[in-house]
Amino acid sequence: MKLTQHQHTHLKSLLRKHGGGIDCRTWLQASWRYCITLAIPICFIGLFLSYVTSSAGFIYFGCGVFLALVVHNFAAFRVGRNVWPVLEQVVDWKKVSELVESHEKDVA
């Protein structure tokens, strides 16, 4: 089976979680780039609009949007953590390992 890059990345992530499960550390490792990537434009837009309009409301709005994104991401983590024990029993981990290894051999 030919995997796309996204499928390969997702399967490797599942294999890493297979041994230790899902905890806050793995969530932060997966989502810190996402949070930073969203925080930078939101901050710049908020600062620009607050400079143009002389109002601090845009800074508060930007902070609120960023906080909402972080809370949404944390909620997704909690759902994933609750579903993980079922997923652990259903997935054929040998097949996942074979798929990841065959994709890495094909790429190399």
C-alpha cells in the first residue's frame, strides 16, 4: 500500500503513542508548533489594528482568539485520550509497523 506523507506522519505518531499512551507531554509535543504558528499572526494583526485605531480592544480580541484555539486543542486532546484505550485494542499494530517501515524503505 502506498502511503501519502500525511498518512505516514499520522501512523508514526500513533506508533510513538502506542507504547506510552497519550498524556499531556505528547499533546504539547504535537501542538506547540500549531499554537506558535497561530499566535504570531494573531499578535501582529492585533498590534497593527490597535496601533491604527488607538484601541487596546484588538489586543484583547487577539488574546481571546488565541486562548480559544488553545482550549479547543486541549478539548481535542481530552477526546483522544478517552478514545485511546479502545483504539489500542482495535488497531493491528503489526500492520501499522509494516506500513511505516515499507514507506520508509520506499522513500530511502
